[in-house]
Amino acid sequence: MIDIKEIRLFFLRHGYLLIVAAWLFTFAFLFSNYWAYYSSPQGVKRSLEKSLHQREQSFDKLLKDTAVVNSLFQRSYDDKTLERIGKRDYFVFAYDSSAQGTWLTFWSTSQVQPEDMPDVLQPGAQFAKLKNGYYELITRQMKTSGNHQHFVVAAIPVRMEYAIRNSFLISHFYNKSELGPEYTVHMDLPSLILPDHTILPVKNGNDQTLFFLDYNKSIRAQPPNTLSVILRVLGCICVLIFLNLFATLLAKNTNPLYGFLFLFLVVFSLRVLSYTYAFPFNFRALNVFNPVIYAKDEIFYSLGDLLLNVLLAFWMILFFREHVKTINLPVIRKRWLQSIVIIVASLLLYMVEQFLADLIQSLVIDSHISFDVTNPFSLTEYSLIGFVVLGFISFSFLFFSQIINYLLNELTNFQYRAKYVWLAAVGIIWLLFRIHNPELPFSVAMVIWLLLYIVLLDFLADRFESSVATVPFLFWLFLLTVTTSGALVYYNDQKELSAREKLAADLSKQKDPYLEMLLNDLGKKIEHDEYMQYFFMDKGAKQSKARMEEVLQQNYFQGYLSRFDVTFYPYDENGQPIYPGDTTSLISFNRRMFFESEVSPSDVSGNDLYYYEPSFNDYNYIGKKEFHNPVDNTGTGWLVYVLKPKIFSQERLYPELLVEGDLYDRSRESQSNYSYAIYDKGVLVSHYSDYPFPIRLYPGDVPPGELTVKDVDRHSEMIYRASPEKVVFVVKQSRTFVEFITLFAYMFCLFLLIIVMYKVFDLLIKARMRLSNIRALINISIRKKVHGTIIFVVVFSFVILGITTTMFFIWRSEVQNREKLSKTMGEVATDVETVFLNQRDMDEIDNMYDPVFKEKLTAALGNIANERALDINVYDADGNLRLTTQPLMTEKGLISGKMEPMAYYEISRLQHIQFIQTEKIGTMPFLSGYMPLRNRSGDVMAYLNVPYFATQTERNQQISNFLVALINFNAFIFLIAGMVALLITNSITRSFSLVTEKLRHVNLGQRNDEIEWEKDDEIGALVKEYNKMVRKLEVSAARLAKSEREGAWREMARQVAHEIKNPLTPMKLSIQYLQRAIAGDSPNVKELSTNVARTLVEQIEHLSNIASDFSAFARIGEPNNEVVLLNEVLSSLTGLYQTQEDCNIEYVEPGRALYVFADKTQMNRLFTNLLLNAIQAIPEDTQGRIRVRLQETVDHYVIVSVADNGGGISPEVQSKIFVPNFTTKSSGTGLGLAMCKNIAEQTRGEIWFETKLNEGTTFYVKLPLYDAFQSQG
């Protein structure tokens, strides 16, 4: 049991950890609940109001600068003024109003524009919902003269809300990223307030209520502040360190299993509490604990749960491993029970291996986390966490397998062949149970790998306690990295194949997500179109079908939709055709389309939009809308419209901005990364990229299965048979080797980082966070310094090279893209000018945008955009958007109808020939170019804008390719640098090692050789001094030897005299007593003579023993070594002493013969002395129990332990046990244990003891096995 005093002392020494943890938790609580603005809805309200008031004051301060304000209306501002206003955290608009109308003379953004001008130009403040979010609109009327009125409007953003949600367009409160979906905005006070909702009014600086803040506490809470999380995590670490130290105390003072069980139960209980309650804080509020990112089951519910569980499991395994060597396993004598334990242990090893493999598979496949290291820009913070998890999984298996392997070695008495047979047999049984599993080949590979791994574990048992510069350490690190990288590549391939199969299925259907989004919006607009509502109310009586089609084409089916042929079918409320030329009723149309067709249309969005594909080249989108009377809501008719592609083209021009996407799934392969071909009835109908697809497929070219994957000329071909007539090829360049090498580099560096962090953390714990202790524990050798310096130079060079080259790539890519955009823009401008000039009255600029020409101009722009695969915007001379091939950008509120202000200033005011700049929508940056369009007279008639959305993607792809090549190259350089560092340090330290070795063998009792060193360098100077020292030492040694011999003889004479004098005294007294008895004619002379004779014989025998002891002690240095069977020596000695009635001697023998290279006589003397000491240490009133155990260690040594149940050795004499002439007994020379120590050390072994008062003592003798002795010799 552990003493109460030790517990009290432990709390005094380590209680500061709990105090620090308490303070950290207190500060975190205060910060989250009181100090942080988002700690409560009231705090959020105050923060929003403070932000609004500051921006309102900034706007008022701007208006006081009359010179700047006047320049906005006169358009005389310079670029610095424009830039300064554009950087403000609100948007500024200047309006000039007169009887002729209202003009916008200045705008500081092209992202948004106030609507409903009559309401906006009312002085004061109002809250409005614009296309991209909620704004406070502040209008100020400026002093003017004449008939003009000047107004300045500030649009202060409160919350950005986009009509499209993807990774670039994320709704959020402006400059309040900490606020999540639990907070929403209402323009009016809700009539019904639910119980979980808190409604708070938010007011401006004039105490005017702008909007109502709605807090829904039932929604997942927003993550706490980063500082609060850090404080809580540090507090948890302090508590866990305290628990680890206390468990270590239990392990050392009681039983290692007690310490482990205590730590396991406490940590397990805390983890269960964290699942059930928000303990120590609400983990689910952190994004890393969001199951959308990753989820496997109830235990591994998120990536954060996986990380925590893996770290805690690693901690438990590491703690058990650190103390498992001190556990004496019970001896299992029954063979069948021993076999069962071996089978269970082997099965446990396979189960853990399979479990961890499934865990890695789940992490890769069941998550939205990218592990594609060949595309570094796809990696996120979750990828880094995933790599860390993989690292700790690998280390956990390494340490766990060491524990199981240690157990198996004990159970098989270190008979490795028998252990391998058992493991192989259990592995075969394991495979038989998985015979029908589709992953059987992978399971076979895992079994073979595990067997080879265990063999390596037996022959290379070096652990991670050694330096990171050692070869065994680097070998295990290399093995772990290769294995983990291989598994990751395998599962990445599986995930990629799944994504490629989905792409093939989508290609076979020819669906277009951008088109579907357009049609959904278009359908809603048509449904509420006034013209169409009146059309169906009048049943088309006043309108011809051609006019109806012209209106719909002109208003809705322009731009991107102009590439489709549209057919319209109007029906009355009874489903009958309105026009006589249409003979098919709505019921007949539905029956023919949805029931009698071989391929039924599929619902796209639930908004009366369907996808229909009667044959591959003939796919249609079908829209169906019902119209109602706005007065009584009765049905008035139906409109069915069918879109067919004019020319099939799979390549789309829309940017990623306009496609709804998963915010977390960044690992999806871009369609441009693949080459694909689509065949219908064996004929190639479409293809993408330059892969050499065949023009025609023959029956033998396509495998019979639905899905086939094969490797062809460094490419992976997937053949997807969508139908008997339709086949899709999706091809991807095979980069498995490059991916493996890159992953190896990533994982190797990550593993090194984990180990360094573990070493630092361990050092801080051992040093108790004290700088003085840290300095005392750190001991960096010259070898380590040289190693570290070389590796640091390589890594530093890699980082600098990577940063500078990446910056160069970014700069070069920027220049190339600008040049490319400039050239393309010039060509597009020429084409657009030609289109404009071909129109009637082109010089009359005011008529250019007349509806008569707009339809034709839009169609012509669409053709130009399609040919060049880009988007085109055309602005008039006032910066208003007139024509666009991407109307959804303005309709969805991603841009306003105004030209970008800086571009307008450069092109219009400064009259530059072109202007290119980087713009941003949401979080997506892109290049955008502007150029004036001129008529025949050279006058500017419009401004051309060409946004280049592909620049970021192309640049990232170029940088990714470079980084992958750089990482692979530097991984190779890193390995070479490691080898070179090893050679250099060996060459530097070899000379030191030579001097060290010579110094180690310097002995006063033998001849010391001088060092021969021919080089005249720093080492040569050291060698010269060493040789001088050796020569001086020889002279001093001779003098000292003479003095020591004389002193030794004197000491020996004194000791011999003392030992001889002790028995001579009773002999003299006995003879003197006998003489007096004879002189006095004592009657019992005969009896006295007998007693004296007996005493003399005993004392003479004692003198003989003393002589023998000194003789044996003198002969220790002259061993006669031979191969000795240690089993036989111990068996003979224990059998000799087992006849004693008052002592029970137990001998535990291993299952195989153990040999040592030693003097057999000295071995007998060594263990005889230990046995006699053990017997003599047992009190007379105690039944003696002596346990002699012989066992082999993993490092090729043998340990003999002799344990007794005597009274133990008191602390004050423990340091003198092996000192010659020291004894605790009433008789003896005190040479026995000193002789044992000399014998053990002469055999290149060691001897030590462990003792507890009143419980007993155990002496350990560690000797090298015969094969290990040979390798050392």
C-alpha cells in the first residue's frame, strides 16, 4: 500500500498543476461568458450596435470634408480618394437628382447597389434587404445651388446572405465571423416568438430601431473564442499530467497494474462524461467536431472525437508499455491454458490491426477531408488533423504490438519459431472467417505484413527511447512511414475510383447543374410574369403564338440559354391546346412522356422541372408551369416548354461561383483533371482532353461488366456501361508512385514532428516546467549538434526555396494571365465592335441598347463567349451594365449593375486603353479586364469587361505541380543529407571516439599505448597532449603501483593478522586454562583436555576457511572460461539445498537451454554465495521461501533472480553490501558478495538487488548469453 505521507508529499510537489488548471478554467469561463462579446445575445447586440455606430460616425466625418464630397458629384476625385473610400467598411453612393432624373455620379463598389431610388433618397436611416445581404442605408442631403439636389448614401453591411451557397459564398455577419447560424435578422418584430428564441432590437446612433436580432439557442452553438479554447485545453493538459504523475506513483509504489487501472478508469470516465455532457466544454460547438466533416459511428462521431480517442488510446498504451517490464507474469503450467492465452493474444493482435486499418479507411473514404498530397491546395486544416491522427494510430500500433509481442515471447519461452507458427495459424483462421469479404486480398496482405513485422520486431527490438539519430530509430520510422503511406494511397485510390464512377454516371446523363439552376429561377419568373398571366386569362385571343414565343425568348431564353432550341406548348385550364395547330392535350403529353416512354423523365428539383433523355444525343429539359387568376386564384392554364441543345458541348463556361456546393467537401476531383469520352452505339459522340480515344468501339473493346478499371500506358481507364448502347470512358493519369513518394515525405516529416513534440513534452514534465531543470536534463552531444545543423540547413533551404519559388510562380502566373487576358480581351473587343458596327444606326449610341437590337446583340455576344469559352459584360458610358452573357451573376446579387469603380476611373476618367485588376466575389479572387469599345469615329460607345475566373485554378495547379516535385526532390535530398550527416559526424567523432576509447582503457595496472596520429590538426594537438599524459602516467603509475603494493601488503597483513588473531585468542585461553587444571591436579583434566582439543580443532578449521577465502579472492582475476549450461548449474545447486527442512527452495526454469561463457567454478561459487546469503537472511522463527528464477531477455541476456522472504536490508547498509570485508553477520570475512560482484563483472554482467524491510530481498545477476557474448567479443 502507498503511504499517506507519500500522497501528501505528492500533492505538495505537484499540486501546482491543479491550481494552474483551476486558474485557466476560470479565465476561460470568464472570457466566454462575460468578456467575449458573443457570450450572450445582449453582448452580440451591443457589439453590433457599437460596430454600426462607429461606421455611422465615420460616414458623418467623411461628409464634413466638402472638397471630397463635391468631387464625388463633379467626378473630379483622384485615384487616392477613390481608394481611400473603397477601403472603408461601408459603401458610398452619390446621387445627383433634378427634374430630368436621378444619376448615380459615384459608387465605391460593384458588389451591391441600393434599390428603390425614391425611398432611398429620403434623408434619414433605414434598414433594407438587398440582393447580397442586409444593410443599413443612411441618406444625407448635401447643400446645393440651383435645381439639382445632391444625396450621399452609405450602405453599411450588417449581414451578408447570398442566394447561392458554396465554398466561396458563405452567409455571415459582417466582420463578425464568430456568430453562427443561431443568430438571424428580422426586419420586423415577429408576431410569434418561439420558446427557444430571444428577440432583441438593434438600434443605430439615433436610437432608431433598425432590425431585430433573433437568437435560437436550440441551434448548435457557435465555437467559443480561440483564446478560451486554448485556455481550456491547457487546463485539461495540466489535469491529465497530474493524473499521469499520480498513476506513475501508484505503479512504482504498489503494483504497475494498479497505476494503469487507475489512470484508465479515470480517463475513461472523463471521456464518457464528455460524450454525455458539455464537459469540460461543448466540443460540438467546434467545427472539428462537426459530423458533416467526418463520422464513422457513435464512438467516432466526428474528426475531433477520433483525434481525442486516438490520443487517449496512445497515452494508455504508452503508460502500460513504460511499466510492463516491471510486471512478473504468472507461470502457466498447463499447456492447454497456455495455448489458449497464445491464441487469444495473437487474435487480439490481428483484430487491432484490422480495426486500425478500418479506422484509416473510414477516415479517408467516409469523410469530406482531402488527403490528395499531389494537390496541396486541396488540403485544409482538417487534412492536417487527419495526418496527425494517422501518425498516432501508427505509433499506437507499434507500442501495442511491442506489448503483445513481449507477452507472446514470455508464453513461448522466447522460442521464436513456435511463436511464428502460432501467429501464422491464427492468421489463417482469421482469413477463413473473412473468406467472403471483398477485401480478402487486402486482408491476406495484412496477415503477411504482420508476420514480417513481428520478425523485425524480434530482431530489431530498439525502442524510441534512443536518440532520433540512431539507425534503429530511423529504421522503425521508415517502416511506419512506408506502411502508413501505402495504406493511405490504397484508400485514396478507392475514394478516387468512387468519385470517378459518379462522374461517369453524371456524364452518361449529360446533366448540367448550372442550367438546372437557371431553369429553376426562370420557371419562378415565368410563373409570376404579368404578360403570361394575362395571356392565359385571355386564352391567347389577343396574341398570336409567335408573339408569345417572341416575348418569352426575348425576356428569358437569352445568354447561356440561347444555345438551346425551345418549344412552347400553352394549354388552357382543362389541359387542352390553346392554339389549333397544337393537337396534343396536356393529358396526352403527360401520358406519352411519363408513362409510355421507354425512358421516363426524372425530376430535377421538385419545381416542375424534369430531365429527359430518349437517346444520348437527344436529351431535353422539360418545364411545366401552372398559372392562376390573381383575383380568385383559380387555374387559368398551363405552359410546357422543352429545351433541346442546338450543338452538344459538355464544356461549360460558368464559374464555380454559380454552382451550389458542399461547403466541406473540398476533395472532389475537378472535371478538368480527367479525360473522358462518351460513345453511343459504338460511335464517339463527345470527348474531352487530348487522350487518344478510339473513334469507334467494337464489341471486343468493351468488357461485359457494368464497371471496369484497367491500367493502360501509365493511365487508369474506367469503362462505365450506362446502358447496352451507351459507354463512358473516364481516364486519369496514374500518379500512384508520385503520390506515394509525396505522402512518404509528408508522413516522415510529420512523424518526426510528433516525436520531437513528445520528447519536448516529456522533457517539460520531467523538468517540472523549471528552466534550471531543463538545462540540467538537456545534453546535446557533438554528434547531435552536427546532425541537427546539417538537417536544419537542408530543411531551412527547402522552406526558403519553396517560399521564394512559390512567390515567383505566383508572380509569373499573374504576369502570364494578365498577358493572356489582355490578348484575349483585344480579340474579343474587335469581335464585339464588329457586331455593334454591323447593326443599324450604330453611330447613334443612344439607340444601341434598344430592345430591337438587344436580343440580337445578346445572341451575338453569346456566340463570341461560346467560341472563346469566357464570359462577356458590356457597360455603357455611365458604367451601367447593358449586356451580359452571365445574367445570373446580377440576378443572384453577386455583382451589381455598375462597373467596378476603379476600372471605371481608369478607363473613363484617365482614358486608358485597357485596365486589368484582381477582383473578388465572396472569397473567390479572379482577374478582370476592361477595355473601351469605339465606333468608326473613334468615340467610346461602351466598355468591355472580360472576367477570367480560371486564373486562380490554373495558378494553383501550376504551384501544386511544382510543390509536389519540390517535396519529392527534397525528400530525396533529405535522405541523402541524413546519410551525409551520418558520414560527416562519424568522420568528426571517430577521432574523438579513438581518444575516448584510449582514455577508457587507461589503467594504472597495465601498459597504456600511445595514439598514432599523422595529421597536424586540432585532434593532433589533443593526441600529443594525450601521449604526454600517457608517458607521465607510466612514471606515476610505477610509483603508485609500488606504493599501492606496499599499502596492499600492509592492509592484507593487518587483515590477515586480525582474522588470525580472532581464533588464536580462544585457543590461547583454552590452553592456559588446561595448564592451570593440570598444575592443580584437577579431577576433570581428561574432560577439559577433550574440550580444549575440540576448541582447537574448530578454531584451526576457522583459520583454514579464512585462508581459503583469501586464496579464492586472490584467484578471481584468473578465470578459466568455458561454455557453461546455466540451467544445469542452478538445478544442481538448488537440488543440493532443497533438503533443508526449515526452508523451501523453488526453482523456475525456462523451456530452453541457456549458455554463458564463464568459469564454471566461479559460477558455482557465485550462486552458492547468493543461496547461502538468502538462507542465512531468514529469521529462525520464519519458514523460509526462496525462489530462484532463470529467464531470457529480449536483448540476448539472461537474468538469474534469487528472492527470499527474510527481513530485508536496512537503508544505511545498502551502499556497503558489495564492499570487501564488510559483513552484517557475527562471523565471516565479508568477501562473499564482493566476490560475487567481481565474478559477475568479469563475465561482462552485473549484479544488483531490490529489498523491502520485513518482506525480503531479491538479488539479480544479469549475464550475456553465449551468442551475445561472441558478438560482443
